[in-house]
Amino acid sequence: MKKDKLIYESVLELIGATPLVKLNRIVDHIPGTFIAKLECFNPGHSSKDRIALHIIEEAEKKGLLKPGDTIIETTSGNTGFSFAMVSIVKGYKCVLAVSSKSSLDKIDMLKSMGAKVYICPAHVEPDDPRSYYEVAKRLHKETKDSVYINQYFNSLNTEAHYQTTGPEIWKQTQGQITHLVACSGTGGTISGTAKYLKEQNPAIKIIGVDAYGSVLKSYHENRVLDGNEIYPYRIEGLGKNLIPSTTNFDIIDEFIKVSDEDSAHSARKLSTKEGLFVGYTSGAAIQAVKQLNEKKTFKSDDIVVVIFLDHGSRYMSKIYNDQWMNDQGFFDNQTNVNSNSIEFTN
């Protein structure tokens, strides 16, 4: 969208053209130049605004949506917020099947945007009738004049980033990017962005970030879904217990896994070291950079773009809440609570 206008027709014109910001203190010991792509500058505060707008507008072009219809989707929170936002502007109803792993902040935001929310247990098999995948399918069957988006298997998810995120990064870095580091859930962001960047320069290294408890890294290496890799974890919007067709494993050079605990602390350090109040997956992405540095991945002349997918305000009840961090066992003798005490004055 054009950002040189003084007055916009709607909030939807603000989607895209997010800034790149150089990282400094948090990577001062790592060779190379590291730049954050701040997707929290989208009006819905995440990269999912891009796919919501693109998918809905493509559905409109095909005559699949008319005013008053219902959009149904599965979400860990961000996608749902973006679809709810676009639905409000365009005159659609929005029904969301949400993972119980989603923060209370995200669920409250979805409700505040007028969406009808169904909370589904996170740690069940994808084909379990209680899973948010199956609940969304059922709601679609039961709801007249509805469209089920299904972001995990919708090629428009990837296409949105091929058409916007990739070209933006190439232009913003003046074609100098050498590495892309991005978290992978549906895989739409990393796959679409990587496809465009690799078309410009096949030498660009694409590094996906996965979670412990997810199958993406092992599938990338072996092309087999290994159920033994699956167990509960806390990071929202990262990794999967199934293989999304929106992930192009052939275009990703490497996956690296990060832990819940390390990612949470890294997100908090981005706030205190860089002044960037970003989400859980942003912590995962910068944690991946730290681990890649231990493997001597980067050189002094490298230009590394790290995608920060969303805003920290959606995790106030989780990673930015000391009690939650303590309850997860994330504070110990090495990682004590590092927060200023609150003082009251008369």
C-alpha cells in the first residue's frame, strides 16, 4: 500500500510497507549486520494482516464472498485478529476457532473486534474432533454463506508474502541481503518471502525457525512426519504438529529449533536492549540468530534480515508477566526476575 498519502480511505491501506530497523546491542558480539523487519507496524500489529487482506480480496474477485457472509478460520490469535479487522471494514461476519495455547490478551482482542470465538484444546491430534482444525470445518458446514479460509493449506497465504514481503525486503536492502531468518508456522511468510528473494539471488540463505515439540525441522531433513517429535510447547504461532502445504521445504536451506524458555528471555531482552516491544516468535527468531552464531554461520560482511512477526502487547499475560514466567520455571539462579520494583509515593 502507498504510504505517502496524508489521509487513507480505511485502515486496510496501512497494511504492508513495514520498516527495517538495524539491531545493535543484542547482536554486538555477532559478526554481520542484523536488521529486523518489524511486522508489528501493520495496523493489526502482525504479518497476518497481509494474508487476511489478500485472501479476502481474492475471494471477492472470484465471487466467493458477498456482504454479510461469514469468514471462518483457525488461529493462534494473530490471523484471527487480522481477519476480524478486514471483515469489519468489508462488512463480513467472522468466526474463529482458537487454540487454547493462545494468550488471554489475544483472545480478548479477538472478542473486542467483534469475532465469535471458539476456544479449542491445543494438545490434541489434528484429526481429533475437538482440534481447532476440525471445529472450523464443522462450523463451516453448519454456517450458511460461509467461507473457510484454512491458512495452513491455502496457497494464497504464501502468495501474499511473495507479492509484498519479499519485494519489500529486496528493495529495502537494495538487494544486499545475504540471509533471511524467519519463524515457520503455516510457513506462508518464510516460503513466499524466500521464493521472491531466491528468484532475485539464489545464493541468499533461508533459515527457518522451529520449536521443540514441532515436526517441521525433522520433516525438512527426512521428508517423514515423525510423531515422536510432537509434544506440548508454549510458543504460539511457531512450529506445527502437521505438515502445512503452504510450507515450501525445498526453498528453505536449514531449520533450527529453539526452546520456549530461551525464546521468552530473548524477547524480553529485545525490549530492554533494543527498545523493541515484540512478540514471542520475535524472541524465537533472535534466539535462533544467537544459536546460529555458535555454529559460526555469519561473516562480517553478511546482511541478515530477521522477521519479527508481531507486537509484544499480545503477550502481557505470558512472556512479559513475571508470574507466568515463574510458573513455567523460566526464572532460576541464572535468569532471575529482571524487573524494576514498583514504588508508591504519597
